[in-house]
Amino acid sequence: MILIIDDEEMLCDLISTIIGDRYSTKIISDFDSISKLEIEKIEMVITDNRIGNTYTSKDVCDVFKDTMIPIVLMTGNTGIERNDSYVDYLFKPFKKQELFSVIEKHYKKEER
């Protein structure tokens, strides 16, 4: 399952609709919902850099730090400092093919 995290629910829905024919997805729009997830079912995370007014992608990375789950950062900030917490980056606005390219490059499981 690919976990999509963004406080913009419309963007989460759009991503899920685009990739939903190929991949199982779960959407959350607030950081607190992460604690309710079954982490072992998550094979990839796509997260926004900012989640609401309080949390960031660093908080998401902290949740998954002891796993081998690949985390892709979505951001509109092309000048963001890159770090090893993320396997890749999606710079908003991104094209459908860019989304699939990043997923196919890092997704752990075979397509369903």
C-alpha cells in the first residue's frame, strides 16, 4: 500500500485516483492519523513537506525511521535542501508521468 500524506485532501484524492488502478493507496490529511495505521502494510510513503501548521515531513520520517519504507517528499520548494531521509522528490506541480516514474523506481512490492 502507498500512504499519501498531505493536508490538502484534494491533492491526496487526485494522486490516489491517478495511481489507484495500479496501486493500493491510503490517504491521510493529518499527522495524528499516522499512529492509527498498520505500518507493516505500508510499502511506500508520499508526503508533503508541510502537514498542517504544526508538522513537517521530518516528523513523518521520524515515524518510519526504523523501517525500510521508502519516503518520497512532495514540495513546491525547488530550493529545498536534500537529505538522505527521502528516496526521491516530487516537485509541485508534477506531471502524471513523473509521479509514476518515482513510484515505479522505489515501490517495494509488485503491483497488485
